Amino acid sequence: MGLYFEDFHVGDEFKSPGRTITESDVVAFAGISGDFDSIHMDAEYARQSPFGQRIVHGLLGLSIIIGLVARTGILEDTVIAFLGVEWDFVKPIFIGDTVHVFTTIENVRPTRKPDRGIIFRRTQLISQHGEVVQEGLIKTMVKTRTSLVD
């Protein structure tokens, strides 16, 4: 079971396990999103780019963040909705990179409804080199312990 609104405090920190991004991830994401841009799919084209190789879709990185946070269990069965994302794509992610997520609770805010509250999570996607490749603020609505009472 995940954490309830009352369990989150400003300054709390959470780190996810790591995950290596594979060729299959990029191909599957291209198929789902329809984004077959050459910078992601064409090794020869990408070799001539400023990055020198293919890069992972930025939104695949953001999607992986959601999955890695889920693996921490902090929102298991307590998340109600994602309300918004303010996001920066800081550095490219490459096929074969291993990433993890580091999250800090930046703010917590009750709502008018006693069964829910909003948490603001400063979230970073970090490469195996210790570099932040993506970061931003994710606003999430979560259940309160009041929601357990019928």
C-alpha cells in the first residue's frame, strides 16, 4: 500500500531502482506514439547529429519516470490523478543508459474535499553518470486517510 497525503512531508526524498533503456523500448515507444523521427530511429542520420548517436524520445524518458516511481510503491493504490507536469529535458538519453528517479516532496496542499490532497514532487531522472537528464515538478492528487472511512 502506498503513502497517503498525511504521510508526505516537505523535504521527504525517494529514490527509485534503476532501469536500462533498450532498443526495444525505443522501437515500442515509436510505434505507440507514431514518432519515427530519424534522430531516434536512423543510426546513420543520428551519427551526423550533434549527439553523434540516436537519442531516446524525451517523452519516453518522462514515461519511464512514471514507471520507476511506481516501482517505489509510494503511490500504490493511493494516487487519484496526475494533475500537471512542468518539465525540462536537460540532456539527451541514449539507448543503453541506465536511469533512476530521485524525488523530493516540494509542497503538500489539502483540497476542499477531505478525502484527497495534492503533493508537488520535484523529480529528476538521473543517468548512470550521475547527471540529471530530465527534471521538473509533478503535481499529483492522492488519497487521505479520511478516504478509508465509509
